[in-house]
Amino acid sequence: MFKKIFLIAEAGSNHNGDLDTAVELVRQAALAGADAVKFQCYSLNSLFAPEHYETALKLRDGRWKDEIQKYTFQPDWHKVIAAEAERSGIAYFTTPFSPDCVDHIDPFVPFYKIASCDITFSYLLKKVGSKRKGVFLSTGASYLKEIDRAVKTLSAFSLPFICIMHCIAIYPAPHDTLNLRFIETLKNRYSLPVGFSDHSKGIDAAIFAAGAGAVAIEKHFTLDKTQEGADHKNSLNPDEFKCLVEKIRLFEKTIGSARKTITPREAAERVYARRGIYSKQALKKGTRLTYDNICFLRPNVSLGAECIDDIIGRKLTMDVPKKHPIDLSMIDDFPDDAYKDHV
């Protein structure tokens, strides 16, 4: 699953309540190189207590309810979107905001996302866990003890994966709030894959998160940033998302592995660029090698400069011309294992 960094185009509610737009978001996400496209599945009735919501947020009119209803992902869209995702070669999944939604979308998704706001909603976590599919668990505005409980709840179901998504629940999140070092803390604490749900502007933080060890990156995605709606202006358009994909894939090529390797081209450089041991002048058989009668020159075609301590004071077994490489056959009683120590 995470052999390469998993790139998620978070379409969210940027479909604007239009199925054709949702389908186009899938197509454009695939063309941009995303590994998955994700939508959010909520409704006014399943997510809000309107009267108390208005009181808590001091809302003076009900226009927000109209917006919620406008941006609701319709239940009959899942089959259409899943089919388009399959045709486009991209994974499709959602963030369910109710236990009932989990049952409805399960036939169409390979894994789930738990939103930061629901990390303490244990009933929803258990419902998702019961489907035995992978989970991306977002952690915005969460204390470690809350993440602990959520991970424990999901882990009880032996899921294919739990990817903890480091997240800052600010829209947009200033760069000085992102705290990308916490990715390493999450990896060490849970021994699970850790990703980054990025709400900052641009693509820089997502690339930096890859450098910090994130195995999944989620960015909001839109067809047009100038559209009305809460998420459009903080999203990447197709060209920007494609640029992100290209930068992340370049990073992966660049970062390589933790194992030291020498490429064939580098091996050639070892010959041409490194110094070998040469005779400074013509030397007779039986001459003892000293710093005065040898020199160190390119290319290294026989004994390298690193062998100097093994040959100083030893006798030559033959005549050696001036500026000629010194090799094992010319040296008396050269220790058998000495050369191996330098290879």
C-alpha cells in the first residue's frame, strides 16, 4: 500500500452539489497523477443539531443550512463515482460522517477516512472497523490520549492498515503551525504508517512532510479555485496537483534508501578520480618502497592510495619503470588479506 507515497486528492464537497462536476473531479485527479480521490459524505440531519449549532456559533440566519444541503454528496452518486474511478485508474473512497453512511458506501470503497472531528466518535470508529478495511485516521486538534484511544479502538479489528494522518485543523493552516516533526513522534509512538493531511496553502508543506517521513499526503482538490464554497480557494487545481505529484515522485527518486550503494557510474569514478600508487622513478628489483620513491596519481588501476601503510618498507620483486602503477605482483610478502581490507 505504501511502497510509494500515497497521494490523495481531497475533493471533499468541491463537487458543488453537481454529479457531473464530481465525475470530472475524479477524471482530473487521475490525470494529475493522484493515487486516490476522496469525497465527504454528510447530511444536515446526520451531522447537525441546527438550533444548538446556531446558538453555539452565534449564527443569525439559516443560510448555512442551505449550503450544507447544497454540498451534500447524494447517496446514488457512489456507484457512478466508483465506476468512473475504476475507468480512470484511481482509487475512490470517502469520509463518512455517520454510522449509517458506512453501511451505504461500503460496497464502493476499498478503505475509509475518519475526519479529525470524529476521532472521539467511538461508535463510528467501531462501525468503520467492522468493515475490516484500511483506515486513514486524521488527528487535527487532538490530544495524544485521544489518538491513543482511537488507534486502540481500530486496532481491535485487525485492519489491513491504519494510517495516522498528522493534521492541523486550521483552514488554511499557517506554515508555522504545521509542526511536521510530530510525524516522527507518531511513527515512534504507534509503529504505524503516518501521513499528512495538509491544509496549508501551496505545495511546499506537503513536500516537506514527505521529507519528514509521511507515507501519504492529502490535499484539497478543485477544478477551479475561484468558485464559491468554503474549500475551493484553499484547494489545489489540477495543474497545481500535478506539480505536487511530480515533486513528490522526484523526491522519492532522490531520497533513495537507507542502504549505501555505489552506482555503476560511481564505480567508474573510483578508477578515474581516485589515486593509485605509482613509482616516482625507475626502480630496481629488491628496492624497498619509501615515500621518496613512490607517488600518488590518477587513475587508480591497481593498488589505491589507501594501501600505502601495507607497502611501505617492502621490497620489489621486479624492476619497475618510472611512473608505473605498483601492483601486488611487484611486492614481496604482501599480506594476503591487506588488499581486501581496502575494497
